[in-house]
Amino acid sequence: MKTTNRLIHETSPYLLQHAHNPVDWYPWGQEALDKAKATDKPILVSIGYSACHWCHVMERESFENETIAAFMNEHFINIKVDREERPDVDSIYMEAVQLVQNGQGGWPLNCFLMPDGRPFFGGTYFPPNPAYQRASWIQVLQNLSKAYQERREDVEAQANQLIGYIQKAQTQFSNTIALPKGEQPFDPSFIKNTFESLSKNFDEENGGFGGAPKFPGTMPLQFCWNYYLAEGEAAALEHLVRSLDKMSNGGIYDHLGGGFSRYTVDERWLVPHFEKMLYDNALLVGLLADTYRLTGKPLYKQRIEETFAWLEREMLSDEGGFYAALDADSEGVEGKFYVWDQAEIIALLGEDSALFCAFYDVSERGNWEEKNILNIPVDKASFMEQHSVENEAEFETYLLDCRTKLLAERSKRVRPGLDDKILLDWNMMLVTAYCKAYKALGIEAYKKRALKALVFALKSFRMEEGSLHLCHSYKNGQAKHHAFLDDYAFLIEALIEVHTITQDTSYSDLAKEYLDFVNNEFLDHQQHLYYFTSAKQEDIIIHKKAIYDGATPSGNAVMLHNLQRLGILFDAPQYRTQALKMALVVQDKVSEYPSSFGQWANALFLEAYPLKTIAVMGTETASTVQTLLGKALLNTFISTEKTKAVRGLAVPSTTGEISIVVCKDYTCNLPVDTVEAALELL
């Protein structure tokens, strides 16, 4: 008979994967914490997520082992955490493990705690037998259990030291901020210094930043977009385009099914860690859309459309929300679903295979572990010239036909696991991406999809009717866990974006309502920064403030941008002042470490460069607004409502079908009647 533990009652796919382990797992919660205190046992909190390859490996090797499980059950209270459901718990104990392991962290994350939750030791993956210069998992368990029982004072001292370091780290941005009088703390020279600091880490050959492993770096690339618009710096645009081209053509992109993997293990974007995360694709599609508005490059349009097609085909729930992730593994092998033998492709495509294999870097020996990861090492124009292909349209049709055949064959394989929980923050990032794609491409279906996903979220994540309190995770009709700062921050951002593409003020009004709610629930008024969790989250040992960008933008930095934009939309100087105080807290860090503060750096363009407003009035506004939205404009707000973005400005009265009023530095020009004339005034 199959063993079952408490995780069988959870909704998280990651927790359910461990529901039949012989380990007596608890979910994170008061029951486990109380049991640890009552029995005076140390806690093992093991943290991962469903798309994590090494999490699966450690489960197979250790957590399914009856002997190891018996030792864990006797000597520890064992808690399994899905990091995507409880990022607050993950953040605390990741910091502890990094302190113990000299800055090294990752998943699976295994942290050992005192019964009251203070960490005293931790690490990541441990093998079943000593290997890779690591102790075996059972050795770690035995040593720590013995230390807890026989050297309790030493363990207590270590726990106090670790929690002290974590608490001290929370005060590094607690300097008293005085608003400067009569001077501008952020100006173009500050932005220039930030760009120069960022550019030192450019990979001039492959795009992106630094060497392997290679992550997309969406936020600092967005900074390049802003900097090019602000200063016309060619190097910024060149690096942005090089990076997006290399990623779009590399193995990090799924050339058959669409969508980007989380990162590559090499510096050339060839060999991905094959998991696909919703947030990466949302951020990259948004950046591709912005860059398409700037360059009109067909490659970016194609990648946007293909990625959305994948999301709607494989990641969309019937209710209108999007699932979290696709696993890296299938049949227990990383990447097996995605890679090809050349012989398979020849058998499928016949005489059409030679040109296809040449274009997508397919060979008999393979480009990764004797298999082939599809990628495009030579750009299409150069390839066509090299192979005497003259008709681009016919070549595109040929490639599409070949890809369609391979995709159909690939669909017969055992699929990677799907993490089908729906997360509020990641879904709101995707709503923003749909809005940006609508601006860039004018595809009406993208606007409809953004609205549907937003309506689904506002209905399904609500904690109770009539309340603004939301939940973080949703599955099978059940919303769970108090929403975190990031959930509300990305919701407000999405509401602002939907307002922008619809000009419906109900969305900006709701954004303002939620901003006031977040100020009330999450803001540290002394430090001018937001806690990641509200005070209502009582089952954690410390309430942290997340400042740095990680794989997703910092919720604090997103809130800074929300304050700026709503301050403009509602002519609310108190929001702008609050934003400036936040920016001053991290001012020194932004220009010194722009790769870690990319979202903050992007928000500072609204502090350093003049604000511009375009008011579109008259009887025929929709097409004019759409045309303007399709332009790449810095710090420019487009509005059809005199009572919103142009409130407080002396906008001249207008007559006729279309009048466009351009305002800069709180001064408005006379109306013009064409988009071209308006753009000249900018």
C-alpha cells in the first residue's frame, strides 16, 4: 500500500509530488511549528518548486528512501515548502543558507531550524552517498541531530548569529532621508553614470551580461531601451538588439513550440535549463514588444506571437488564468522532450531536411550530449545568402511547414510536468506583457486576453467579497495564502497598463485604491520601503524587505514606478514625494550595482528627465491613441481625459474630429491635428 503524508491535502503540484514519500512531511504552518516546540525537535525545512531538476533528483535519491526517511521522521520535524507559494519563507532561509555556504544558494534548499524557526545550518542538494566534495544527506542528518542533542549551546549560538545577520541586513537601507531643497537629486548625469557602470558587464559578443550561466537580464536591458530614448546612445540600442537577437535565435528559445527557458548553462544561449517559467516569458515578451516599437524588427513580432501562442495552447486555464511553469524533465531526463537526433528529423522531413538542419544547427554528432538543441547560429539574411535562397517569403513558409511537422511529432512524446497552480503576481506580469504587445502590434485579441486575465484575477484571488485583501495562489477553485507585496505591486502595474490601452478610468481608479491599501498594509513609514509580507503574516520569524531584483523585478521598485505614474495620472504630489523618498534610500546602490537594481534604475528616468503628456481629444480618438501607443516614447503619458493625466495643466480648448495637445514641463502647446505634428513637438 502506498505511503501517504499530510501533503496529500495540498494543492501545490510540488507538494503533491512529495505526498507519497515515506518522509512524514508537514506543509509550512502552525501545526508543524507547534509540534517542533512540543517535542523539542529541530525542524528541517526543505524548499523547492515543481520545475526544479535537482529537487526531483534529491527526492528520488533520499526522500523516497525508507531508511533515510525513518531517520528524518525520528529526529526532525520535516516541512516541505513550495517556494512559489511561500516566497517569504524561501527568502528568509535562502539568506541563512547563503550565510552558511559563503554566498552559495539554490534549490533544493534544505535549512535546519530551532523549534522557534531560527536557522542554524543549511545547504542545497546533498547526494545519497558522499560525492562532489559534499557529505551525504544521511551524514548531514546524523551530524546535525547529534549536535542538537549534545552541543545545544553551540547550535543556539549559531542560530542567534544567523538570525542576527539577517536582521542586520534589513537595516542597511535605514539611513535617514532628507528631501533635498532646491536641487535635483536625479539628473541625466546620474543616469549616464548608471549606464557606464552597467556597460562594464556587457557581453559584447553574445549579448546579455557576464558569462555562464546566462540569465535574460530583462530589467537592465529595459534600462538600455530607456537610455537610448533619453540620450540617443547607440551602444545602448546595439546591446539591447544584440541581446534580444541572440536569445531569440538561441537554444534558450523553443523554436518549435514557442517560449523561453529560464536560463542557459553556457554563455552563448545554446543549452537551456529546460524549465519554462511564466514570469520569464512575460518579462521577455514585454521587452520584445517595447523594442519592436523602437525597431520594427520582424523577428521580435514573430517571437511575441509564437510565445503567446504557446502560452494560450499549453499554459492557459479554462477560467482565464495562466499556469506557473513547465518542468525541465520528462521521463526523469532533463530536456528529453525538446532535443532531437538528426536521424529523427531526416525521417520526418525527407528531402526537406538538409536545409532545415543547416539552418537550425542540426548534425549527426549533435550540439549537446550527442543530441541537437534547435538554434539559429547564423541570422536568416546571412544564411539565405550563403545557401542561395532568394525568396524570403517562400523560405519562411518552408521553415514553418517543417517546424509544424516536428511539433506534431514532438507532441507524441511524454510531456514535461506542468505546475498548474496560478500565481497572482506572475499573471499580472503577463497582463502587462499583453498590454505592451497590444501597443506594439495593435492585435485586438491581446487586449481581450489582458482584460480576461485581469477580471479572472480580481474575482478568483479575492479573500472575501467586498475586501481588497487578495490571495497569492489559486488552484481548483481554491485561493490560498495571503498575497505578498509583489502580488499587489504587479496588480497595480497591470491596472495602470490596462488603463493606458483602454483609457477606461475605472482601472486607474482601482489602481489608486490598491496603492493606498498597500501603503496602509505594507509600508515602513520610517524607512520609506515596503515589507514583503503584511503584518497579518504571523507564521514567519522575520518580516523582510525585498530590495534587489531577482528573476523578477523587486516589488519595492515596481511600487516606486506605480507611485510615480499614479502621481502623474491623479496629479497627486504626495505620491511623487513618496516615490522620491524611496528612490533616495537606494540612490547609491543603483548606479553602483545596476544589474541588481535594474527596475529601480528604470523608474529613475521619471525623476531625471522631463515628463511629457499627450492629450487626444475630439470625436475620433481611438485610432489616434492606438497610433501613439505604437511609438517608442520616453516618459510620455497619453490620455483622452482632461481630468486624468492632464489635470492641472492649462490645456487649450479644441474643436473638430481630432485635436492633439502636447504638454512638456507643465506647459501646453497649441493643438495639432496629426500624430506627425504632435511627435515633432515632443
